[in-house]
Amino acid sequence: MPSQASVLGIRVDAKAIVGVAVFAAVGVLLATYPAEVLGAAAALLSLTGILRVARGRLEFWQILVLVTLAAYGILNYGFDNLAVGLGGIQIPVGELLMLLALGMVILGGRSRSLSQFLLDPPVLCLLLLLLLALIHLVVDLPRHGLYALRDSSIFCEAVFLPLGLLWANRKRDTPLLLKWLLLVFFTNLIYSFTFPWAEQLQSWSPGFGVFHPVPLFGNYQHNALYLLWGALFCILLGHHVVRWPRWALLALAVAQLCGLAILQVRSMYAGIAAVLLLLLFLWEAREMAQFASILALSLGTLCVLVLLVSLLGLRLRGRSGPVDFSFLEKHVRTVLSLNDARTRMAQDTDRASWYEQVWRRTRSSKVTFGEPLIDFKNEEGIPVRQPHNSSLSVLARLGLVGLLVWLVFLVSVTRRFIHAIRRRVEADDGVHQLVLWLFFFFVLAMIQTSVQPALEFSHGAIPFYFLVGFALGVMRWQVPRALLP
């Protein structure tokens, strides 16, 4: 069928007309709804990327998991609040997608292979916490409604841990997950460098929310954590995942470490120190030398960039101040508590007050879901409700019994990691590096939970539980004799 026609004697290409019309329509939509169109384009590109990487080797539930994890990792709090209305109730899209993936696994019969894990100490601890949470919800949900359900999510979202276990069950699926993580870290790097324009992004972005509207774009709660995870990923696993030149992986690691200068999250500076100490403790001499040299290179690169920006008369805004030579000294001093008490950040005073409030509440035996743990509101007048320490939230929500079970979970996972890492001689080098990176993921996540309500929100809890499940599966099925006696 010919694609050309004659109009008033002029030959017209029908495909060209359709192309112009499509581009015009996209242009109008982009001008009218910029955030929505960009978000849809990002989702489409993500799905296309997954399909190209998977090439038919992934099941549909795995695609749902990858899309959801990417959105939680990059958009964090914004994606937390992306919700759809069903029967007058706003249901978060991320949890809906993960529940759909979990349902497909159960209905497909894949969950039967996980029965051997039910008595595994880490899994058993999470099951006990989930049981305690459900018992409280029976009483608290009718009294406090959706707030009770939200407060229980720190435990209830552990139901997604089996998805990580199942992913590790088939070794051929591991490279696909790692390639996708590398893409997520690269996208997170680009997104993190938009922080100086966060207010503009939020003003352009559509707002969603179960309890109050939150912009989908312009939130950076966990992006610094992903920058450090990503830098370690490039150093430890990059050459096992992609066949890029060494300089490309090195540049990506340096760029992510430099990105920390914009987000300026003090807990990540402590995380860097923790990684160095753990590498020394585990006697990973090669990895410690690589990480230390890349840290030095990153610091040198950052100094050159700051000098260049100052010479050009530009001013680059970070989370707690401009990106200049003074911010590094200030943050080092605050991390080491070298500042005078009168000049320390107000957040430290706030946290001390929050911890005191939670302790008084716990001593009064008022353990419940649905009520705020602290009396504090942010600049927008929205109640914060959480004490910026996930373990303290466990104590306040489930009491001493819940905290004890939680600590046993953390200790048992840590023991499993150390035992598997010490099997380095018996394991494949790529698997050993993977377990080492997953251990640092776990440690850095725990550092984050000590200063932020990381697991109280889905963007922290769901990736955490999925990757912990994946780590437990890798150590069971891919590391020889990694299980503890």
C-alpha cells in the first residue's frame, strides 16, 4: 500500500504526517503536563530496559519487582506516596505491585521451595515480629485506621523477603538482577545531581499521598545511601557484571562518591569509615586498597571541581549548605563531635528529645500502632511521628520482646554474612565479591536506620527486606557450606 498521496498536486508522505502529528502531540503534552510525561517516559524506558536485559529469561513477577525496586530507590518518598484510589481508599502503587508479584509466586507454586527456610533463624525472627504486629493490628486498626497499618509496615513488609530468596534460587537470574542494579545506581547518580533544583522539581511535579500530598519528584531521602552502595558495587562487582573498561567503572565510582558532597548526609561519612574498618577486620587487603585509593581520587576530584566552580563564580547548593571547602571541615567535625556544643546541628538536640519521649512512652507500657511516637512537626507543619531510629521504633511499637527478637534477627544475619565471607577460598570470586557487597549493603542500611526512620517507610523497608532475602538465598545456594552449624 503506498505511503504517499497527492494533495493539490503536491506529493505528501503519509508517514511524515503521522510522525509530525505524534511529535506535536507529545510536545503539547510535555508543555502541559511536564512531570507526568517525563514520569511516564521514565517508566516506559525502565520497562523497555528490563525487557531488553531479560530477553525472555525473567518471569513477569520479577519484572514487577525490578520496576518497583527502581522506583523506590530513585524516587523514594515520592514513590511511597504514589497511590491509586480503590473504593475510596488510597492504596500505594509500590506495595500493590509487590503484593501482585508475591501473589503470582504463591499461585504459581514457587513458594513451596521456601518451606525449608521457615525455621532459619533470621526468617523465624521476622515471622515472630510479623505475628506480634498482626496481634496488635487486631486491636489498633479499628481504633486508628490507616495510621495503624502504616506504623506496622516496618514488620509487615517483611513478607517480601521470600521474593529475594526465590530470586537467588536460580543462579542464572543473579546476573540479570545485578545488571539492573547497576542501571539503578547510574540513574540515581544523575537524579542526585538534580538536588540543587529540588524546589523547582517539586513545584513541577504532581502530588500524591495517602495522608497528605507529596511531590513525586524532588525527594532525596535515601539517594546518598544508594550513591555509596553504587560506588561499592562498581568497585567490588562492576567487572563481574559488565565488560566495561576499568576506567569507566572507576569514573562511575568516583562520580557517586563526589555526589555525596551535594547530598551531605553525615551518616554516609560514618558509613565510609565503617566499610574501611570492616575490610580491615575481614582482611580483604585488595578491596581495602582499591576503596582507599578511589576515596583519595574522589577527594582530589572534588577539590578540583569545587575550585573550578568557585573560579567561575558559581554557587552549588547542597543539602545543608553550599558545596565549598568549608562544608567538608564542618561535616568531619560534626561526625567526630568536635564542634562546640552550642554550634552543633539542631538535629542532634531534636533526636535526644525524641529518644526521651519514646523512652517515657515505652516505660508507660503504651505499646500501640497508629499513634505518633514523638511530638514534632516539620517545616510544612506535618507531624513527623517517628524518632529517626528504626530500632527505637521497634521498641516503642512492640516493646522489649519485639526489640529482643529484632536484635536476634540482626545478629543472626550478621553471623551468616561473616561465616560466608570467611569461606572465600571455597567460593567463586564473583560470588565472594557479591556476598561482600551485600554485607556492606546490610551494614550501611543499619547505619541509616540508626539516624533515620528508614524501615518505617516502604522505600526503605521493601528494598531492605528483598535484598536481605536475596543475600540469605545466595549464601545458602551459591556459597559452599556457608550455613552455620
